[in-house]
Amino acid sequence: MPRPERKLITFSIDGREVEAPANMMLVDAAKFGDVEIPVFCYEPKLGAPVGACRMCLVDIEGIPKLQTGCSTPVKDGMVVHTQTRRVKDAQQSVVEFLLINHPLDCPVCDKGGECPLQDVSFGWGGGMTRFVEPKRHFKKPLELSPLIAIDRERCILCYRCVRFSQELSEDYQLVLHERSAATFVGTFDGHPYVAPFSGNILELCPVGALTSMPYRFRARPWDIENAGSVCTLCPAQCNVAFTVRDDRVLRVLARENEEVDDGWLCDKGRFAYQSIHAEERVVAPMVREDGVLREVTWERALEAAKAALGGAQGRIAGLAGGETTNEEGFLLQRLVRDVHGSPHVDSGAGLDRSGLLALGDPGLQATVADLEFAHTVLVLGTEPVDDAPILDLRLRKGVRRNRVKLAVATSRPSSLDPNATLAVRYAPGAEAAFVTALSAAFYGGAVDEPAQAAGADAGAVHELATLLRTSGGDQPGDVVVLYGQRVLAEGEAVTAPLLKLAGALGLSGRPGAGLLGVPTATNGRGLREAGVLPDAGPGLTAVPSAGHGATGIAEATAAGELSVLYLLHTDPLRDEPQRAVWERALEAATHVIAHAGFLTETIREHATVVFPAESYAEKEGTLVHPDGRLQRLRPAIGRPAGVRAAWQVLDELARSAGAEHGVHTVHSATQQLFAAVAFYAGLSVDAIGAKGVRWWEDDARAAAWPQESGLRAAISDLVAKTPLSRTPDYEEAPTPSGLGAADGATNGALRLGTYQSIWAAAEVEASPALKFLHPHQRVELSPADAARLGIEHGEHVTVGSAGATVEAVAHLRNESPAGSAFLQSGIPEDAANVLQGPLVEIRKATPK
Amino acid sequence: MSSAILFKDIDEPGLGTLAVYQRRGGYGDVLRKGLSMPREALVNELVESGLRGRGGAGFSMGKKASFMPKGGMDKYLVCNADESEPGTFKDRELMTKSPHMLIEGMILAAYAAGATKSFIYIRGEYAQQADILDAAVAEAYADGLLGENILGFDFSLELVVHRGAGAYICGEETGLLDSLEGKRGNPRLKPPFPANQGLYQGPTLINNVETLMTIPHILGMGAAKYAEIGVENSTGTKLISVSGHVKRPGNYEIELGMSAREIIYGLCGGIEGDHEVKLWFPGGSSSPVLTSDDLDLGYDFDSLAKAGSMLGSGAIIVVDDQTSVVEVCLKLAKFYRHESCGKCTPCREGTQWTVKMLERMKSGTATPMDLDIMASVQEQITGHCLCVLGDAMAMPVGSMIAKFRPEFEEYIEAARERAERELVASLDAGLVGSAT
Amino acid sequence: MSHGTQEEPAPTGDLTLGQHVGSGEVPRYQGGSRTPGWDDAVDLTKDPAVIPDPATVHVPEELRAEIEAHMAKYPDERSAAIPALMAAQRRHVWCSPEAIEQVACVMRLTPGYLVAVASFYDMLETSPVGRHRVYVCTNISCSLRGADALLERVVEEVGDDPDFNVRSFECLGACDIAPMASVDDVYVGPVELDDVPALIGQVRSGAEVLPEKQILRRKSVDPNAGSTS
Ligand SMILES: Cc1cc2nc3c(=O)[nH]c(=O)nc-3n(C[C@H](O)[C@H](O)[C@H](O)COP(=O)(O)O)c2cc1C
Ligand code: SF4
Ligand code: FES
């Protein structure tokens, strides 16, 4: 769907000739002539106007009745009046009507001072009311959810909140009950309004009807400052404004950046700021003494770290977690590689350099906005609402408003299935076979065999290929493939057919189309580009000899080959897929140096040195969004007294080992990074500014993407529209022995799939307001498997493989594919990474 | 000349069955003639007949059909059988007694509009009529009169009888469409008009039951002949529902232009108890009221409009001089308050404010100033709402205040005195402050 | 001011005269309703109300079949919301949370969607009522002919019989037989005060209500209409 073009027209408003884009709604077009038309229900982010509040009535010559400016598109030659007696009377009438039942409790209302109703009443109201009957009174405030309070007296029925729930997040939990003046906002049968994006209604409400439980009565607008930054809690990297009072973050609001977040936030981003000021936060350095972590001075902690690193003789490894900035990652890899001579550094990219170069090729990149305007989007192996929540809203918007055709190919049923033109399932872990089948469908290759190996329906694979191929009529059109990083676990066996697919769809160099990878970590893309990789340095340059990746590091440490682990903002027992080997590694390491905000069990048990980490509201630096946009993190508040910036610590450790890099401020680190990464050439923090810069949109930078001899050729060969020259390697999806076989009914083995809930995050656990959302382990099963195993919905079960087990609650899902079971990862207890797939057995838990 | 067209032999036993309807010529030559005409010719015929919508707005049926775009998209015909305007009950009698006439009218209208799917949106309270329609539709399908290639013509039509569930606003055409789409029956913003974007976003023609039922007769007698009935700009016959204080309430088919006096005193036998007419609503409860001074008006679109009111749905409600205008006004306002969909501000708040003021008038806590405020509130509603439900209260209430101001004032005064007396009495009895 | 009175439009409907509340084993909100209203906070122990999963919600087979048949009639299945809710209400007497969940499960909608629809329409009951519906029209034309007294008389006659749902109703489109009532969908009128005991008795005994006064038997009053019989 090509983006709409805007053409300028001229119209007259209050006697002035004004230019504005054609068909823009009058209330917006009026702004081009510096005329403000008051509104309540109008909010373009919510889609088509509803014209409910009638606040925006204007006089248009040639139309007898006053018209709503929010729903009237401006036309060339239109003559509009907003200052006539008639219009003013109408505006005063509407304000008078609205205030009939609105309590004038502004002094005790949390919205006071930032309330559109106050502003409009002052600006356009009559200043008096003739309403003398008692106003309606109801209990206030009431809980709408643990996060949101509702004061129904104050509600002016503008429809905004319910439209958000119904038409934006499409959770359809928040509705209007009854009709007429008895209408009220509520949920079904007293269920709380709990949904991933519920908090957005707080910002939409133009009165004090919906207020934030955690923020209520913490501050008045004149006590606070707003500080713009970026949320680092997931790869979506939404732009935010922190509400700061007395150096504390009290609230997070969306800072609209159409290209990133469209002005929305998920509830994790909105409420997990509480973790910044949590009691449990580590705010002083610690060193393990006599087996116990004790708070020490910075000097002692730094000494301990220096000694550990110095004594390791290069047998060290560095691992960076997702919230690590580009600068921190850059300094870490330099410390490990250049200062200590160890090649072992990783950020969990999960793909080798050539794969990263191929998939990251500037010509193949799609943007977030492309998701909204493409002809077709294929969501491959990711659940956006969990992996990069705000993209979920973007996909829904594309389908709803621009008729984007959505195809979903996942192993676990997706929350986007109902919006999809086509949803295809494959077995967990069978991505390589699935993508091979799909790619083969384009080239006339064998589809049945890989499809069968993927546990996918060959017919559905063909159907998907047809959908992608015909999205632009008789040709592919603009296709965006949104894939999850986990899809790439099998390396070239996936990247090769994925690139073939990209070739078949003509994605290379096509604006509005391409690949968009969702990393598992917030700054996954930035860390790769900064060189936090075992086989590539900053700018993805080749390194002389490759080190171990994350799992290799764990194995080598467990085997005693490495002795010091440097963990920058990561808890491998939680973040890494293979918990068992990491347990052994941490056990075997002589020193574990960790930068951490919280003492997770891992840190508590294994760290020998702990540096308190800055929170994301305190940090300065840069990040890279999954679509290549460099964004700036700016400090909103000062760090707690005992906390130092990670860049300082990393530089100090380098300096004490004799390496002087001249890093005096975080900006000097940024400059060094930009200098080291060829495709960041010429960038500066000022250029990045408030909205960020997508580096590959500049031709010179795009051209600086590494070109290895032969690699380009290999890519173009892969992308060329020729049949696959060789049979790709893919592992057959394991067939659960209990399926198909007649005697299988006694064997309960199922294929294990994993997913990480939006709520599985340390910041969520540390935020009291979000406590209720902590995920508990549950195992999703198809009704057929549950029946076969005699397990009922809600029953406690154990899920086991190779001697390890986790406890979970059985959760039956009608859409769950038979033969697979899905467990959550990233949670503190009973996480899926305890188990070794691919098959698991499920048993009823023996009652304790 | 007898004005029986729709009502001709309406009580004939079995008229509701396909057999009897066909025996009387239904689904016969007229339908064949219609389906063999080019669409445009059929639309022209309707335009020429001068038939104006019988649902309330009185828009030319033929013109509305002519707004339907050409093209291959799915188009819809919706029959508005919501009939919830207080005082209106004509569609009920028509559907009860002659359901096939409606189906035949719909086939022709759908053909004219290029619609291939049609719906009858009938109010849920009319369960008995909906059952009758369901049975008739089943008969028509069985006989090939609905479905593929009707009567062998290259025209197919599906018809679904859809029952509402009790909401006046679903008679408003866009509220109806939302309701038919399975939503709350909130009216939509216009434009886009239904002819461009209606049901399921497709072009949609919406007409009242009576309007649609008239079509076969127009075709039968010819547009020119039909246009001769009635008066200028108000052609044909009209079913009027007369209720209230008349001796013989009921539906009558009249030739448009007949005087109101003839209707009320002639057809309906005058006022019960031989009282005088205090006021009458000429076109349902939403029409501004007229008084006994207006009884000699011709009952047609233009005459009623000229008198400051409207023909509306053709429902005359007669109120005698024994009844308090304030009480009528309160009933009316309460109805609109209850039926406001709640979407737009002036209607939602204006209707409830009006009720509250009237209740204070009744309880003796209002002053004549409240009467001015009430009149001004009606002005604040008029023309400012999303649909015309708000105006539908504001216009009759406004007209009552304008025409019966002295009575309102007396009523307010009397109620105040009564309230004061009661207060004094209760003070005397020492009741105040004990229990409330 | 409390809600539920005539002055104050109340979320649970201000036309629920003579509504009777059942025996009370279920948890109730203030005011006796089983469904939360304007004045009630949510129950934070509940899960959010998402689209019910067929794997965990039982829907009676006939109800499912009826709803699916309705869904099949429309180009957009959602159009079946009102007929589906009506079907569920026939089965459950009112649109109870359970009834709504069943419809939601079959139609793949959230229960919130459906309760928003149900509470918009007068004939769909979102709080518990008796099984026999007696709608007494109290709109203008009927009230001019004694509807208010009729309603009072009916309420009195029904007493506290929990099987009845007596309520005043807006114009039912039968002002020609004013004052009138719709009794389990059958229109009768003009109903004299003296007819009331018989009428209510007939409902209780399952007999036809006021047979001679049923609207379906009524001939046209228009002298021109005539009948060829
Ligand atoms: C509040 C309101 C209620 C209405 N109720 C009805 C109704 O019950 N039946 C009807 O036919 N038209 C009703 N109308 C008029 C319709 O909107 C529409 O004009 C009509 O159905 C068109 O059909 P017609 O052109 O054949 O009259 C109502 C209009 C409004 C504003
Ligand atoms: S609660 Fe706020 S956002 Fe929702 S309808 Fe009321 S005023 Fe609008
Ligand atoms: S802003 Fe236009 S009607 Fe509300």
C-alpha cells in the first residue's frame, strides 16, 4: 500500500487565506492559520473521527448547519468561520452541557493543571452555568485495574478510552455500558481491565476520569519536569518522557515518534519505572568475602576486579545484556579483546558474522513504518506483543486502516492470528525446515519434504507463498518479513532460504519492503554493530580469530578453560537458553564480575564483584533500534550516590591495565564508537537528536557496510532468482513418539516450544505496581493432548526432559497445535531453559 | 375515490399467505414488468411518482435510489421496520396482514438499487410480526421469489429478517446500520451517507416499510396515475396512525391533503368525552405540536411544514383539553432522555437536563426563569447533535413552551404553592428533619 | 442521591419497576445486582475478560447450533450479536455473565463487546429478572388512556412473584389498542384494570392471554379498507 501523497490546497479561515494539505480535517488544517478549534473526542491517533462531543462545531459557508471540524475534510476554496456569534454560542452550549455533570473538584483532581477540560472551559466556555439541579454523584475513585483508577463522575463520555481498547489494542475489554445519560465506561462483569497497552488510556483521557494508581497525588504539573529519553525495556525502544520530581521518576509518558512508536507505550514501559527507585536496587559496589557479598568502597571493588582480570591471563570472557548501550558494549569488547587479549565476547546475537552481514545488508532493511504500509507483512517466528510490544499495535493498525495483508507463521498460536489473512503453524524448533519449504515453494523446489519435516501443512505453505507472491496484484508488491531472532537458531540453514525468499520477493533495494529482525535483547542490533560479537569487531569488521559465543563461553568456563566472566547487565541463568551449562560455568568460574541493578539469585550466589548499574533513566549513551535507527538515551535524573556509570568503570579497568583510550565523558566514547564503525561515519549525538537517525538511509553510510570479498557475491547468488543450488541442511523436527502411532497413547512426549512473556523482566518484578503481572509458569497444551494425557485445565503438572523438570499449571488452548507444548522462558523460577528439548513429558504433579 | 391502495382488502383472510397473495395478482405482472425494465427506467418511474419516504424524513424515494452508485461492489437494501416513533403503528399492521407485499416491494427496490442482499430490520418487540415475515420469506424462497434468478430474470436477491432488541435510536438509519452490524445502535457521522458507505461499508438504500410496500402499486397503476393522487409535492395515499384522545384510534389510509379535522373528527369520530383538542402531534412525538387552531390544515408534507411542524411518520397523537401540557411535555422528555444513545453531548445532557427541569416544575421547585432556561436549552440542542434525535425532543418541547407558555407558568405557580402548603403542613406536624 | 430512582438515570436501567431478585446464593453487588454497575469497582482477583477459549468454556450444543445458524446468515458474522444474545437470554432468562461468555465463545468476541451491546438494548436484560416478560407501554398515547394506572395494577397483581419481569416500556407501536401490554411477546389491549387478574392468571397457568384482546385478531378500523371475506 503506497503511502498517501499530500497535496496542498487553499482555504479561508476567519478571513485569512491559508494553505493546508487537502482533505486534512479542519481542526488540524486550522492550525496552519494559527486558529485553534477546541476538541475532546477527536484524536487522530485513534483513527476515523467519531464526532461525538460536538466541541468543534464551525460555520462553513454554503452549509446551513454548523459542522464538526474534526470530521470535515478541508477542500480547496472552503470558507470557514470559527469566531461568529453562532459558533461561539454553540461552543458555550457544549461546554455548559459537559459541565452539567462534571464535578468541579479540580482542587483534588489529579488532572488539574494539565486538563484539556479545564483549558477548553476557560478558553471557550461561557464562564457560568445555569444548571442548578444536584449533579450526579458516585463513588470515586474506583479501581478499574491495579494500575488505573476510574472516577466516573468526571467522565465526559468522549469515547477515547474505549476506542483505544476496541480499535487500537483490539483487546476489546473496555466498553460502554448502557446508553443515554446512564452510559458509563466499564468492563465485563467486574473483570479488571488488564491488557498489555491499558495504560495508554491514562494519556488519552481529557479529564481526570482515568488516573494512574502509581502516580495519583504524587505531583502537580508545576512540580515536575519532563525529560525525554528512550525506554530500554525491550527492542521496540519507544520514545518516552520521564516525569521527574525531586530527582525521582514518578511517571512515564509517551513521547511521540511516529517512526518508532506512534505515540503509544506498553504497560511495561509505562509502569516499570518503579524499579528505578526500588528498595532492592543495588546502589553500592560489593565484593564477595568469605563467601558473602558485602558492600565495599569503589576503590576496593575496582581493585578486586582489576586483580581478577589481571590474574586471569587472558582467560576471560565478556557478555553484554540487552540493555547495554552501544558505548558500554564498545568499551566492553575493547576491554576484553584489546586490553586482555581474549576473543571471547558476545551479546547473544546467535548468528555468525556472515549471516549478520547478509541479513543486515542495508538494501534489505525494512522500517517500523513499513509494517503499516506494506502490501503484505509476514510475521515469522515472533510474537510481537511479547517480543517488541509496540509493533503489535503497528501491525494491527496496518491491517485495520491500510488493509495490509498479514500472514503469520509461528509455532505457538499468535495473538495476531485473528487479524491475519493466513496463519501457518510449524513445529517448535523447525524454523529451518519451514523457511526452506516456503522458499522452495517460490522456486518450484520440493515443498512436501521440508514441510513435513517442519510439521507444517504443505498446502498452507503453498498458500502462504501465493499470498506473498500476489500481494501487489500479479506481483509480490511491498512485502515486509518481520522475523524473531530465535528463528535464526540454526544459522545458515535458515539464513540461506530466508535470503532466497527475500530474493524471490524482490526485497533488495525496494523502498517500503524488506526484512525486519526483532532481536531478543533491547539493544541487540547496536551491540552487534559495536562489535560485541565473538567473530566481529566494531562495525562488524573481521577479527583475526573468532572467540566463543555465549554458549561456548559457558562450556569453556565449565571446562575450566576460562576463569573470569564479565557480565555486563545480564543474568545468564535467566537470559540464556541453556541454563544447565551456565550453572556449571558459574560454579567453575574463579571470578564473576557483574554490573547489576538487582541481586538476582545468580548474582547473589555467583558474583565475586558487583558494580551497581545505572538505571535507564540515569544513563547516557546511544542505542540502535531494530530497524537501524540510532537513538539517544539521556539522563532524566541523577544516579544514586553509590552508583557510577558503566562506561567509567570499564574505562577505569582498561586504564588500570595500562590502556589509555582517552574516554573522559560518555560523549568521547560515542565519538570513538562512531569513528570505529565505518557505517556510522559522520554521525554525532546532535545529528541523532530527539528522534534518532536511521544510519542506512544515508547512501554513503549504507555503502560502508562491510563488503567481504566473495561475500557480496554469495549473497547475490543466494538472492538471485535461481533454484537453490544445494539441498539445505535442516534438522528434521522431532516427531513426538506419542503422535500418530496407534500405541502412542501411553507416551506423553510433546515437542517443547518456548516463549517469553512481555512481563518476564527483572524491572517488572521490581515494580510494585506490576507485581500482579508476574508470570507464573504454565504449559500450553492442545485439548487433544490434554485429553490423551488425562490433564485438565488449571491442573498442576510437571514438565520434564532428560532428568530435569519444571512445575507448571496446565493451560488448555483450543488453537494450540497437537503434539507441542509451550513453556515460558525468562522467569525466575521453573523457566523453560531448565529443560533440554526437543521433547518433554508432562505428568500430573504429585500432590505435596 | 376510495383511497384504499395499501389497505385494499387488508383484512382478507389468508392475505398473509403466498397462495392468497398470488391469487390476488401478487408477484405477477407487476413484478415481471419491473424486473424487465432497465434499472434506470424503474428508478425514473419512482421519481416521477413523487413518492416521498414514509419513515419520517420525507425524502424522495426515487431520488434516494438514484444516488446508489453503479459498479460491481456488494450493495444492500435495508427495510426500516423499527417503527419506534411514539404514536406510530402503521408498519405493524401492514406487516402483520400483508408481508408478501413488503417482500415484493423489496424485490423491486433492490432491483432498482442494484442491491443483491437485503434485510428487514424489525424492532424486537414486534416478535409476532417477525415470525409472520419469517414465514413469508421462507415461502418466497421456496417458490423462487427470493434467491437466485427471481422469476427467471437475471436478478438475485437474498433477504434476511433481522430482529432488533428495543432501542428507538435504531430507527435512525445509521444507528440502524450499526445495530444491524451487531454493534450498539449509535448513529454514525454523515457524510458518508448510506448510499455511498452504509452497511458493511457498502452502498445501501434504506427505506421504510410503507415506502417499499407502495412500490408495486406505483408500478401497477403507473407513476403518472399515482402522482395524480394527493396534492402537489405530496402524492399518493398515506397510512396515518391516529391515537390518543380520539374515539376510534387506529390506522387509516388517506389521500394526502385531506384536512386534519376530517381525520380527527371524521374518520376517528372526534374526541373522547366530546372534549376539545388542546394539541396534536401531526407526525409522531418528534413533530412540533399544533393546536386546535391548526385543524383545518391539509394533511400533507408542505402544509404541515408551513405551519411549523412536519408530517414525519404520519402519526397523529391527539391530546384533549383536560390534560396538562406540562405532563405531556415531561412524558415526552423522559422518552427522549431514555432513548438518547448517549454518544453526543447536546442530546445526552440536554435531554436529561430538560427532564430535570420539568420534574422541578412538577415538584414545585421551579420558577418561571426555568422556563426560559428550558427554552434556551432546546435551542442549544437544535442543530448541534450528531443525529436528529436531540432535535426530535427539542422541537416539540420548544413548540409546547412557545404555544402554551401561560399554562406552563400557571402550572409552575400552582406547584410552588402546593409545595409550600405541604412544607408548612409538615412543619406544623413537626415532620421536617426526622426522616427523609 | 442514589441511583435506580426515576430522577437519576441509573446504569441498571430506570425502568425496572417490579423487578425481582432471586434467592441470593450468588455474590451480589450493592443494590442486589449480580452484575456490577456504575458504583462498583472491578474485582481485582479476576482475570481480564478476553475471548473465551473453547477449550475451557462449555456451550450447550443447541445454543451453539442456534448461534452458528444466525452467524451464517450475514456477510459479517458479528451481525448475529443481537440474535445470539436473544437466544442465550431465552435459555438463561437474562444475559447473565455465563450466558454472555457462551455467546462470546461461539462468536469469538470478548464478553465486553457483548455486554456493551446487551446493555444498550431494552429487551436484553443485564441483571437478573423473572422469566415472564410483561411490558406495559407507558408512552404518550397509552398514558393518555390510563397506562400508568395499568402498570400499577399489574405490579400489584404480580406481587413478589419471582417469575415475572414487569416493566414499563416505551411506545410498543400499538397505540391503537391503548393502554396495552406485551406479554411474553403477545400484544394485548386495550387492557382494562379489571382484565389484570385474568391476564396474570393466564400467564401463571400457561394459558393464552386475553385471547379476544390480542392484536393479531384485530380488524382494521379504516372504513375504506373493508374485507372481501
Ligand atoms: C430518531 C429517529 C428515529 C427514526 N425512526 C424511524 C423508524 O422507526 N422507522 C422508519 O422508517 N424511519 C425512522 N426514522 C427515519 C429514518 O432515519 C430514515 O429516514 C427512513 O427510514 C428512510 O426511509 P424512507 O425514506 O422510506 O422514509 C427515524 C429517524 C430518526 C432521526
Ligand atoms: S473515561 Fe475519559 S476517556 Fe473514557 S469516555 Fe470518559 S472522558 Fe472519555
Ligand atoms: S472533536 Fe469534533 S465532535 Fe468531538
